[in-house]
Amino acid sequence: MDPVQTLSLFKKFLAVIAGVVFLMLIWTCLSSPMLVTVTGTGEASVAAQEATVSFSLSASDSSSTGAISQIKGKVQTVRNFLINSGISEEDIFESQLQVVPASAVVQGAAGFQAVVSMAAKTVHVTSVSDLVSNLYTNGATIVSQPVLSSGEKGKLEEEALDKAMKDAKTQAGKIALKNWKFIKKIVAVTQASSGSTSTVTSKADVVTESQSQEAALNGVFKIVKAVSVSYKMW
């Protein structure tokens, strides 16, 4: 065989071997992707627009009928106070009353005790401390810490989630680049949230205050989202 032909055949043989090796490498990469899980976080600040105050009322009497009569009077007194304070009927909540022997609450006590739980929602966030004080004045036994919320819950949770996903994507991109992986696909996402209510607020930054009068007056609280994102990388 001519030497030139032999050399040509040898080169073709090497090319075929190289092609097979390359295809095997590609197949190995495609069939065995790198699995990576990253955590991303995102937060959104929201003005406190509403405050919900929960409280309880109680009354004691030697008879169950007397305890019930007294507690109904206290409930009506508080309800009237709340309405006169500008809180609508729809924003006042009341549980069914409960009557128990006083001895079930305090050992050795006589008679009966009636208890009712109530809650009220107000948009006057800045004066909620006055509301708490006045509830005690009007007969409340225990007033819980006010819970602050915002009417833009869905929008803000979506904003925080979007920021968390972008954070996770950035981290995954750095890992992919470091490992020479140029194709990535999300295969699983789990998320957790701090909740859309709060019992504390902080002072809004200058930009937020300039954009929202509510934020300037009522302060803001943060909604935080955390996501765990799993990627396949090739």
C-alpha cells in the first residue's frame, strides 16, 4: 500500500477514535449532570397599614346566669367604645362566651366565671397604644401585643420571592462557571417565609418615607423569603 494512503487511513482512524471519545465524554456529561442546591433570600419592606388587637373580658358571679349577664354587659361596653373610636362593626370580632366554675380557674374559689375573647382591627396604627390603654379602662382583662399587617401582602410576598430566586440564580451561576458548566436547569424549589405580619416596626429609609406617607408615619416591617433551589448542571 502506498505510504500516502497509509498515512491518510491512519489519520482517519485517529479522527474516528477522537470522535468516539468526544461523544463518550458528551454522553457522560449529559447522563451524569452535577446536582447543586443553593439557598437564596429576598426581602421587601412594607408600611404597617393595620393593627389587630386581641383581648379578653371576664366576669364572676355566684351564679352562672349572673356571670353571663355581667360579661354581656362588658362586651357591649367595649363594643360601643370601639365603634365610637371609629372602628367599624365588620372589624370587631367576638368569640362565643365560656362559663366555667370559678374553682376550675382558681382553686377553692366559689361561683362561676364567664370569659369572652375579642379582637379589633384598626388603621390608626400610630395611636394603637392609646387603644390598648382605653381597652383596659373599659374592662378588658388582658390585652395582647398588637399585630401589624399590610393590605399589600400578595404583592410584597411576590417581590420578596422574586429577589430570593434571583439571589439563588446568582449563586448557582458562580458555581456553574467555576466548574465549567454552561447549561443549568431548575429541578426543585422549596421556600419559607417570615410571615406577612409583625409585632414590631422600624423607621423607614429616606426613599421609602418620601414615597409613602404611611411608611413615614407608621414605620415599616419586613417580609423575608428564603428559597432552596436545586439545579442540574451540564
